[in-house]
Amino acid sequence: MQIRRALSLVGVLAAVAIMAGCSRAGKPVLHVFNWSDYIKEDLVKVFEEKYGCRVVMDFYDSNETMYAKVKAGGGGYDVIFPSSYMVSIMHGEGMLMPIDRSKVPNLKYIDPDYTRFTMDPGSDHSVPYMISNSGIGYLKSRVPEVKSSWGMFDDASLAGRMTLMNDMRETIGAALKFLGYSLNTTNDFELAEARDVVIRWKKNIAKFESEQYRNGLASAEFLLCHGYNGDVMQVMEENDDVGYVIPEEGTSLASDDMVIPKDARNPDLAHAFINFLHEPEVAAENTAYIFYLCPNTASYKLLDAEVLEDPTVVLPEALLAKCEVIRDLGELNEKYTKVWDEIKAAQ
Amino acid sequence: MTTGSKAGRRVEWMLTLPSLLWLVVLFVIPTVLVLAISFRPPTPSGGVGDGWTLQTVLALRNPSYPVIVWRTLRLSAETALICLFFGLPVAYLMARSSDRAKRVLLLLVIVPFWTSFLIRIFAWKVLLHPEGVMKQAFAWAGLVAPDASLMYNEGAVLLVLVYTYLPFAILPLYAAAERFDFGLVDAAMDLGCHKFRALLNVFIPGISRGLATALVVVFVPALGSYVIPDIVGGPGGEMLGNKIAQRVFVDRNLPHASALSSLLTVAVVVPMLAGLALRRHRVRPGGVK
């Protein structure tokens, strides 16, 4: 009986797989796995019409959840948007398909200034999608004397109404930058100093939060939050009172890239989608909507001055020099894990 | 109880088989797998390596764990006791009500389950919001500082834990109270016992099974709480569930996460087996229950 049940389960799964392969209307389907609020939905509709296909989108909230799902064989995705460090992990595991450059002619627009933030500057198995930075979102009316410094988290007058990201590399990285160190350091003394800074900050924060700070800022639950530029600016669209500063000590920059997993069912359509998102008009429209910078040189000319001159979207030269991308440290990640455990356990 | 005939035994087996299969497939096998993974080495890319190692289990001596384990046990025990404290009078009241009232009360206990657990937790976030009505009222009454937050502390975690698990305590208590013969309480009072003492000495021992069930049904799931401390807890309110999530999602160390959840499983199963063994031991000498 068990065997029969197992067989029928296999049958159901096979049927699901077949149905997933071709849509109801017989149109090809592109399965996309992306961060939430990370693409202008209208552009997806344009793509669907242009290529006579259907795009199915799933969302994830961290590189690790995405990795766990894809590694376990789940999803059957054609295009995924991991951050650079995760791209190198997935590439190391042999999970990615090489990018066929002939199918992505728009690669010529990729801004060479930003490829140093990716782990794959030659676009061998990934194509940069958006550049983001982390900084400080705050309510202008409640924090009128904001300084562009990580030192804001030492301000006891905001105690209980601030958040730091629940992300060990971002938060320990902020403290390292505050102290003038590299956020990829593996020096034990620098890490110990950074740990003590975060433990000091911890007394002033409401919680470690990497997701809900957006709602928290919008509803004035939190007055000052460590977060990503585009996320905070999307809140700004709803609430004029929200502001964003990048600490002058420097911060983390991240490049989120587009990759095609090895087992993609529709690699041609996946290449077309990546190429489409780098059409200069599309890239410009996307950047203007989600407030992250698509590193596409031809799109800059099409951006409004408002976006282009916003120092939090396009960083000034001097600040850019102080920013770093978070690199995967392999076995040395343990040093950060240990420091993070000590921070979480500290009273 | 007389020992059943062979045929009776077979029927017994047949009846137990479906739930036994369910338990083996969905509980025993996964638990054993989790236990096995905790003896495997982690790979830097977040996978599970080959070979066997004791490294991970030894890493459980991490000096930050006793604090978290103690906090988890304490919060769960507090939750269970508070739930019993509030659940008992409710169960008593329900059992003594008319049939109609019983149905209404039972419905009221169950109605919250019609809304998603997550949405109910987010509702607490709205209620406790620092710019919200409740907070404004407390601040106006001078109970809290105007810039304080009611959320993101241990009290908030306990409050929402109690809120979430209270129905799980009420239902088994009610089931036990429903079966209880209230004539016994009347008899005790006829014999000159004060009502409160009659309840304490007759009613409560009479529903001890229900009390034990309620305690376990609240305490055990509370031990595994993850979402509640994550959403309403503060920077210092981590429970074991949050640590396990961090090991999986942030550190990408599955063996370590497995070792932690095995620890949790052992912490729950061993006392329960011990309790069971004790009970059997107590029953056996007399032969008859």
C-alpha cells in the first residue's frame, strides 16, 4: 500500500512538472526568483507581451533562504537575483550556467566603474542587476539633528526607537567602518573592538531587524533605522518625512546579479530577460522606480536629474572610495559568527 | 485490565497502525535524520559534508548557550503556568455553564484560530505600537515614559506567548472538567468544606490529567517558539528557536542547527519518557489501576 501511495505521488509530481513546463495557453513560461519590490512590475508585463510568454515570480528575503531552496533542488527557476558573494558560492558549487554573451548584446552597456563590486567582473556566469548601499533611514521631524555617521546609534535620546540590521556582516561591518577598519577584516583585535561598539549600540536599539524596519519607519514606530537605500526610498514615496543618509565613514555596497541556474528549463528566455533588463530605457525606468542604481551606462542619460544627482543613488567619488563590498570569507566567516553570538548574548 | 486474546491484539495493532505510520514517517525518521546530521561536518558553502565528527556536538559548549537555554526554559515555564492560571477558571466556568452557553464559550475560544497566527501577532504589534492608542493612554496616565516602547522586550514576548497558547491550555482543561463529577464538590461542601478548599482539594486533583496535558501542550511548543520572539522580542530576547534559525539562514551551518534542535528534542523527550516510566512503575506493583 505504501508503494502504491509512493507511486501515485510520483505520478502527481510528474503531472505537476509537465503542467509547469507549458502554461495553460501553451505559452512558454519564465520562472523568476527575486527579492520583493525589486523590479517594476509593469516592465515584466512589457516583457511578457514582447516575447509572448508568461513570467512567474517567486520572492525570497535572504540569499541564504534562496540558496537553501535552490540547492535542495526546489523551484525550477530560470533567473535568480543573488548578491555577488552568493553568486561566487553558487558558482563554486557548479550551480550556474555560463552566460552566452551573444544572447546578451546589452552587456556592452555595463558600467566598468561598478564591476569591481561584483565577484565576476567579466560577466562569465552572472550579469550585474542593481547596486545598493546600506545607510541610515530616519524621520526628519523626529531626528532633526541627524549626522551622517554611524555614531548616531550612540544617541541615547533615541533609545528603544532605533534598529540595526539583523545581519551579522552588515551590522558588524557598520561598526568596523565606524572605527575606520575594513568591513572584510579578519583581524581579531579589530573584530573585538567592533563587537564592543555593537554591544554599546545594542543598548540603544529596539531590535535587530532587516525586514520590518520599512513598515516601522513608515508608521513612526522606529525613528532611525539601519537599512538599504532603495528600501528606505520606497518608504519615502509613502512618507515625505523619511530621510536617508550614507555615513561619511563609508558603508557596504552590494551588487545584486542575475544568474541562470544549471537546471533552468528555459535558458533562451532567461537570456532574453537579462538582456531586456539592460535595455537602456528599461534600466532607466526600473532605477527610477525602485531607486537602486542599474549599472548601465546608456541608461544614465535617460534618468531624471533628480535621481542622477541624488547622492544616495549615485554615490559621490570621495564616498565611493570608502565603500566596500562584503566578500564571502569562506571558513573565516566563523570569526564573524563568533562575534555575532557574543553580541547577541551580551546583556 | 485482562491481557487481550491474539485476535484482540491484532485488532489493536491494526487500529494503531495508521497513527504509528504517521508518527514514524513524519516524526521519528526526520528526528533521526536531524540527529544524524549533527554528527556530520559542515561545508563552507552551507552543505553537509561526508564523514562523521564530534566537533559540532562539542561546539554546543558555546558559552552563550546557557543564557539562551535558560531564557527559553524560563519563558516557556512562565507561559505554561500563566496559561494554567487563567485557563483553570475559564474551564471551570465553561463546564458549569448551560449547554447553550458552553457552545458559545467554546466557539469564542476557538474563533481566533480562524485568523492566521502571523496576522494575530502583527495585530499585537499594532496594539503595542509606540504611537498607538494604548501607549498614548499609558503615557497620559503617567505609567510609561512618552518615548518608551511597549514592544521589543521580554514582557511583550511573554504576553504574546500567553495569548497564543491560552486556548491550547483551556481546551484540555475544559475536556477534563467536563468529565469531572461536580457532585464530589457538593459532597465536600456538605461535609463542611469551604467552597474554595473544596475546589482546591477535590476539583483540581480530579482534573489532574487535564492539568498535565495542558502543561505539556503549552510548555513543549513554547520551547520551540521562533516567530514570536523574532517579531515582538528585543535585541536581548533570543530564544533557542531564533538561534537555530540563525545557524541555518545566516551561518549556513546545518550540522550546528541540527545539534541545537536535537538538544531541544532531547530536552523535551527525556523528561517525558522519565515521567512515563515513573507512572508505569507506580502502576505495576498493584497490578490493577
